[in-house]
Amino acid sequence: MSSQVGTLLSGRYRLDAQVGAGGMSTVYRAFDTLLERQVAIKLMHREIASDSDQLERFRREARAVAQLNHPHVVGVIDAGEDAGAPYIVFEYVEGETLKDRIRRHGRLPVSEAIAYAIEVSRALGAAHDHRIVHRDVKPQNVLIDEEGTAKVTDFGIARSLAEEGLTADGRVLGTTDYVSPEQALGQDVGPQSDIYSLGIVLFEMLTGDVPFHGENQVAVAMKHVREELPDVQMRRPEVSSSLAAVVDRATAHELERRYQTDQELIDELEDALANEMARSGEATGEATAVMRTLPSRARRRLPLRLRHGIRFLVLLLLLGAAVAVALIVLAAGRTERGAQGSRNITPPPHTNLKPFSLKQGNVKDYDPEGTGGEHPDEVKLAIDGDKGTAWSTENYEGGTLNGKSGVGIYVIADPTVAARAMQILTPTKGWDGAVYVAPAGAPPAGISGWKKLGDITSARSSTRVDLDTAHNRFRYYLVWITKLPPGASQVSISEIRLFR
């Protein structure tokens, strides 16, 4: 189709420049002569408009996005038809696509990659709340405006879960570099498919490349079906294990192991951003803007100067040298204790074991048979190096686990490690359990997916469990509690220590 630059649509929209084209439509930068503002126009090819299915798909895009009013979704302003050619009017976003940004910079800063993933996942969450599945999540469909904010666009093959027909018949649509396994196989596609595609986008932002390449699109699609995602930490070692676990879970082949909701993914991305900014001690780019939107549970992990900005710096100046010295001493003490610093851990006597340092934030509660979790806000106390603090299970009346086979807490080894022993410090004596492990990838959804390496019988205040990993490296080490002590309603663990 020839360019329509210079055309005035419906006597109102002047097409000034072509900015993109596809098999179904062409996108133009345009000028709204009535409101005197720039807009973007997606104009359907006239020869395609005669196909009723294609025409309905195009109209459905306008209806779908018109339902969404979200800061990270490119909004629909108007829709119409001119000389037999339907068009959609969008807000105009001056900037570049996320794909362009990756091509220019290669690997993005870790905090920036997480920030963009948060913004996109929030946009997808808004769409999914309206029962709209995007079906083509890729960096080409994420626009980065002049202020650095991400906006999702091109819902051209989106489908409402309330509708039948039109891409509901099993046809594979979407870009195969980011296609979910179920979409590649022509199966039903839902919000979890968008989550998978976003996981691939996050992988690309972190590594600078998509995970799979092949001779053609079909070959790439089949790799998404048959092959595990490459280890993101192997391609970029500075990626934390907790962030790698987010990528792994978002891109899990099995739907039951993948994030069930957008909010689950958003929560873990927000925690990952807070941990990354706490580790680096600085905020740059879009991470600075997203930092201001983090919920209080995540913001508490940030250094004070990032939480309060210039006010905190002024306060430091007013406090004076004496307080500064006190803060330095306090910070030094925290460093000695924090994140299970290996120099503070004494290996068991008469062994050649070496302590393995666990990074702050690399610990999660585990309650696969419950719904509320096991005090997730306390888990970091189990690896903070302070025996005076502890994580606890929920309270269980009558000394039972309310019919559960167990509950627990696991640490995330960064990098993966073939641990030889675990030491568990607990103020609650007499409970039973076991130590399980799992390799890199999404943590298993149920205990049957873990491998047991050792039993815990009538735990003492300090219990050592020898681990025979057969020199295999594992990412997850789970303390699984199966029986409470007589008369107790919960179990507390003050420290979990790994030795290699």
C-alpha cells in the first residue's frame, strides 16, 4: 500500500509522517487540526478492510484499549473510517521502543530492567483486570517516552476472554521470540501467557539478547515448548538469585509453576528492585521514578538516603560529626552481621567446611498447601546473622499443622552451590522436619517437586544436617517443618547457615 502522508482523514487528522507498518495497517504521526495536537494514527489497509474477520479484529483493538485508562498503556483517543479505511487515533508518544533501547545499549542496568518490567506488568495487570489478553508482548510493543516511562501499545491481536472466535480457534499469533509454550502449541491463551512473554522481555533486557535462536520462526517457537530457558546468571553473573528466580518462575513451562496473577509477579519485581537498589546504594534512570511508587513493604528495604532523598542528606549535615561516627560504627556492626556474612559464621569443629554467604533478601517462606504464607515479612531475620532475631511459622492450634504435610522456609544460593551441610539455629526445640533442595528454575510448586537430602528429628537449638548433593549444584535449600513440638503452636528459626 502506498504511503498516505499528507492525507487529511475525516477532515480532521493530517498524516504527517509514516512511523511504522505491518501486514494489516500503517502507523503515522499525525496532527489533530481540531485540538491542535500531535497524535498517532493506525490506518488499516483498504485491501485488508474488505476481510470481515480482519476488520473486526481491527475494531476490537479500538474497543479493547478504549476500556483501559492506565499511565503505562498508550491510550485510544478516537476511531473512525475514511474512504473505506478504518483508523484508530492514539496518544502520540515521542521517544523510542524498548527494542530500540536494547539495541542501542545492549544489556540494560539491572535496576532499569526491573523498573520497566514493573511498569509493563502493571499495564498488563490493568488489561487482565478487564479480561483483555495482549497476546503479543514484546519490546517492540513497549514505547519509552522522553521522560523514560514505559507504555504498552499494539493490542492488535488482543482478545477479550469474554469473546469467542477471532484468534480463539487455536491459531498461533504473536512474535515467536517471546511466544509462550501454550500459544506456540495453539492452545488456549490467558493472562499467564502474557506473563511468560514479559519474562522473556525481562531476560532480554538483562542479557541483551533473546534466549532462543533458530533457522525460522517455527524452530524458535518449538524451543519455547521443548527447552528450558538459559540460566540468566550464566549470561550475566551480577543478576541476583532472587531476580533470576523471578525470571525462572515467570517463564515456567507449566502453568501451575508460573505466576498465577500479575500481582504476584509485581510484588516480587518490586521486592527485587528494592533489593537491587539497596545493594547498589543508588538509583538511576526509570528506577528512580518507579522507586517512588513502591509499596511500604518494599521501600523499607531501601537505604534511608534513597527513601528520603535530599531531606536525609540535610539531616546528616545537621547531626554533625559525632552522630556520623556513631552511624559508621552502627553500619559496621550491621555489615558484620548482615546477609549471613561468612566471617561471622564458625564452621563446625574438626571439619573442612567453609561457610557460604547468603545475600540479603535471598530467602522466602514456603506454604504450598496454604493461602496466606508463613510470615513473609520476617524471613530475612533467618539470615541476618543475628541469633536474637527469628522467623516464625504461623500459629497452629492444637499442635498440628491444620492438615498440611508441612510448611517451611528456603534460602536461595547465589550462585548455585553444592552445599555439604546446613546449620539451623532455633529457639524452638523438638520439632521434626527435613532439608530439601531444588535446582535453578522456578521453585517447585509442591513438596513433591523437591529432592530430600536429610531428616531433622527432634531439632536442637543448633542442628546440623549433612547434605549429600553428589557434587550437584542447587539454587534452593528448603527447611521443611512437618511436626510441631509437644504443646507448641509454632516453630521459630533464628538462623539458617550453609556450608560447602
